[in-house]
Amino acid sequence: MEPVIPLGGRISGPRLAVMLGSWRQGGSRQGAADLAAAIELQVLDGQLPLGTRLPAERELADALGASRTLIGAALDRLRDNGFVASRRGAGSWITAPGRRRRDAVVPDGGDLIDFAHASPSAPPGMVAAVDAARSALVEHLGQHGYQERGLLALREKIARRYTERGLPTTAAQIMVTNGAHHAFVLVLRMLTGPGDRVLVEQPTYPNALEAIRAAHAIPVPVALDPTGARGWDIAGVDAALRQASPRLAYLVVDFQNPTGLRLDAEGRHRLGAVLSRARTPVVVDETLVELDLEGDPLDGPPPLAAFAGDLVICVGSASKSHWGGLRLGWIRASEDLLGRLVSARYAVDLGSPVFEQVVFSELLEADGWAALARRREDLRRNRDALADAVGQHLPDWTFTLPKGGLSLWCRLPEPVSSRLAVAAAGHGIQVAPGSRFGVHGGMERWLRLPFALPPEKIQEAIRRLSAAEASVRGTPASLDAPLA
């Protein structure tokens, strides 16, 4: 069977040489094996994403100062191990060992590009953290393994980060969960019941709305203004708190999903005063707080809990900052509330997996949160590539360039978001319609476009989306337009 040729970015010989560093471990006889092992490690560590096109043998030989014979032998090893596929005239590219990628994109556009999930791949250092965790796990093997609050070492690192951001926190105020969504569900189960109201932003994170409905509670929306200087209608929140008397609020004030908005310190002071006056507990989802694409996260406004005290229950996650495959998050709250949450948690689960916690702790031990600087740089490049592609292929669409987060919230010239999502699937791209982000649907003039994918795939995705929009609007478009 012919290998599937994926659409991926190309890495140059000099750049790959820098990435590989001192790859020679033995003598000249071992050169091919050493080079193959070094490239395999970059694939496993997420540095070379699946689908990445490798430089030609001559270019790579020049960049590495090696013979073409050695390069050819290393590529043969990589092909034998399933890390590289090749085709005459098309070159070589990175593949997954032992299987074909289900999401590989062939040149004729026959496979699907996932533009519905705003989730990046694992960062560099993941494999090294797993290796380190294997040794660190030994000290936990003699224990029962049930950690309803989470490992102390990890909770201390998370607490320290809150303190650095301007909210003094101890490990006793942290509970590790199976992601931020799990954390929100735990709080919902404890603080709300059937028929209770939960105040939310409009638009907001769709899975939060699903969790509220699953708890038989009622979401109460307060509209955001995606084009406004601040976005949040504090007076509207105040009115909703007085009129609806919600038992709980759910807000995303740092690079809000999907709008990308961030509430400034003065707005947080006003919002905190409004919540304090109403005595309404609020879950603040800080999943995206570390993805500040214009500055250092520590220079941003303090957490909302610094303005509203113990009414604020912060939930965070490693899913966007590090990797969703870890399935780890946390709750930052008062010790009293956490004690009640631990008791409530027994009805749901008995704690988060120990090994994943050790891996995450090792990631933070290696470079702390500073290692995310490269992730933010990559996402900033992706964001700018997406903005350029939308401007080129969909010039009638408008958006405010977000200063952080993972997505653009685009206003369409016509209310066709749901129709466009259906048509897009026929053009090989999956998108989430604006209606998913509204409490009662609607939002048909809006579409969320994530920038978690590399620029080359973003360009192709927007070309396909342009063709889908043309089919919905009845205007011609060409898939043969040049890529910028």
C-alpha cells in the first residue's frame, strides 16, 4: 500500500541540526544509529510533530557535517522503526511508529483537519519528564496510591505559582483533579442542586454549559462585548446577581474562551466588589492564564480571588499550558471549602492518578513555568499566521486579535455559522459553530478558530474554510489559490 503523504511543515537542515545538538554518542560506525536515535527522541518529545517534512539528504548532510551515506543509513533505520515514511519525488516525513495517522491530510484534501479543538500538542521535555518520573515513582510504590488531595510536591509547586501571581497560597489550599472541567463538576455537585441558577458569560465554554445542564441547574447568561475595551458588562453582572440570585457563577477572566478577552485589574476590582456584595461564589477558570502571548504571565493582573477572597474558587489545568494527555487540573480555594470538596469527591472518584502527577511535577521541577516561554512563542506565531490567513482568504470576517489564549473569535458577514460548520465537513475541516458557545444557541454570526495547529496546516484549513463559505454563500472560490 502506498504511504499517505501528510500535509505538514518542513524543517530546514540548519534548524534540525540545532535541534539535534551533539547527536554523536559513539564512533563513526555508530553514526547512523546515533542520528536515528536523536531524531526518534525529538519525535517522541513532540519537537518534530507528525507530518513534518524532513530536509533532503544533501541538505541534511551539509548541515550536520556528515556524509550522505550516513544520512541515508539513518533514514533507513528510521523507516524500519516506523518513524519516517518516504516516497520518490515527495521526500521523507515524520510518521507514528506502528500505525498510520488517522488525521493525516493528503494533498487532495480527502482527510479531516480538526479545527474544533483548541488544544496544543505536548511541549518539549515531556519524554524526559516521563523518564525522570519512573525513578521518582519508587517512593510512592509502598503507599496505597489514593491521593484525594493530590501529591504534596505538586500542590506546593502549584501554590507557589499562585503566590508569584499575587495571590498568597499554601499547598493546603490546593486539590489536584482530573482536569479543570472535572474540578468545575466537583464544585457544581457540591454547591448547586436541580433548578439552581448559575451565572455565565455569553458566549462561554460549551462543556461548562453541558456540565451545568447535567447537574439540572440553569445557566443565566450575561453578554460579553467582544469588540469593547473591557468586554465584561459589570453592571449587567450586578443586575443578574440581584435579579436571578444565582447559587454560583462561572467566569473566564483570562483570555476568555472563545473571545480571547482579558479583564484588567480595575475591572477585577469592580467585579470582585459586585460578587462580594451579592455573596455569590464564583468558579474562575484559569486554564489559559499561562498563555499570555504579549508578555510574562507574572506581569498580568492578579487572580480574581485577590479581589473577592474566599468567594472565588480558582480552577486550573495542565491541558492547555502543557498537554491534555496528562488529564490533570486543580482547585485553589479556602481550606474549609477544600475539606468539604474532598468529602464530596468520594462520590465521584478517589483521587487523580499518581504517575501523571509525578510526571507533571517533574516537568515543573525541570524548568518551572519558565519553559512555557517557547510554547507562547510558537502560539504567537500560529496566531499571527491564522490572522493573516483569515485576512487573505476571508477578508469579510472581522476579529479582535487576542493577546493570549488559543483562538480567534470571528464575526461573519452573515448569520451562517451552523450551516458553515456542516459545509466545512464536506471540505475536510471540522469547526465548532458559534451556537455551541451560546446558552440558548444563536451566535450564528460567530465562529471560533483555534490556532493550536502549525502555520502550514492553519493555511490549508483556512483555504478549505473559504471554499466552504463560498458554497454556503453561493459565491465562487478556488482551492488552487497560492498559499501565503
